[in-house]
Amino acid sequence: QKEVEQNSGPLSVPEGAIASLNCTYSDRVSQSFFWYRQYSGKSPELIMSIYSNGDKEDGRFTAQLNKASQYVSLLIRDSQPSDSATYLCAVGFQKLVFGTGTRLLVSP
Amino acid sequence: DADVTQTPRNRITKTGKRIMLECSQTKGHDRMYWYRQDPGLGLRLIYYSFDVKDINKGEISDGYSVSRQAQAKFSLSLESAIPNQTALYFCATSGPTGQGIDTQYFGPGTRLTVL
């Protein structure tokens, strides 16, 4: 059973702080890694994708991948209240396995 | 206009009824997926299709069937709905990005309630 594990949270951070979201996965052959943001009752929205070890930055978001440790993370710098949502980690290639998500709360 | 559309957006039905959820996409993608989402359980794959002639069961296909009518259309049917099929259902599509990453794009979802 391929698994993707995330802490359900909530992770509470003050506005302007860095939010760090973590994800571990069990399938060593996974090739692609994604972070989706989902607001309550809405569909998942792609935030970041990463497929090689290291860091990938896009604006306030940085994805970090360590295949040896089977670990992927998402850093959100200068967190805003509008970042409050559930963040889903997804791992795989053509078929994705999703984690259950981490709920992030950014307080003003 | 949205690239991935789902109809209906909300549906309330009774136990034993047959119901169809429809998904259409204008992204030109070959691959389409159906997921359900339940609180605390995340997104779970029901069925997926890599092209019109290819249909595959996902993690939780029991009680569901699908039809890929065209490249752009993928329908999910509940032949005899039961209350534990109450959930939020998402359709997704994916296609080559040129980077080897098969990004999935989601429709707006259908909230289904089975009484």
C-alpha cells in the first residue's frame, strides 16, 4: 500500500511568519511530487511541483525534496491570512497518491 | 470558461437510485480521473482513464462504474446509491507538460448526498 503521510494540524502561524509543511511517502520509485492548496468546499489548486532533489522556489513558496529520506516539504514565507487552507501533498507519476492534508491557519 | 467542468454541482438522491456525474474538459488532455473526498480520508482514486479505450480501477471502485464517451468526457455512475457514498467528488485531468511531470487539474467538484 503506497502511503503519503501528513500531519493533519492545524498548524497555526502569525501573519508574516514562515509556515513549514511536511510530507513523507512510502513508494521509493515515486517520480513526481506536488503540493495542492484546498480551501474548504473547493477543489484542489496546484501550488508547486518538484521532481528532483533540492529546492524549488516560486514566489513566496519553496518546495524541498529529499528522495533518500522520502521527504518533501513546502515552505510559505511571509504567510498571509489568505494562505489559510488545507495543503495536500501528492506523490506519484500518472497516478497520484494524496496525503490527507495539513490545515494551515494564519492569524492576522 | 473553466477548463474542467462537472455537472451537477450538488445532488441529493435517495438510497437505491442510479445517478451519473459528468465531467468535461477543454484542456485537450488524454488522461482523466475520478476521486472522492471524505473528511479525514483525503482524496481517493475511484477510476482513471489514460485514453478513450483505456479504463482502470482505482483504490475504491466498488459500487461505481465509468464511461469515457470521448477524449473530453468522463462520466461516473453509481448504479444503486448508498448513504456511505455521500462525499465530494472531483474529476481531474492531466497531460504531458514537457517536464515529465503529469500535473493533474481538478474540476470544481460535485457534492453528493445519498439519503
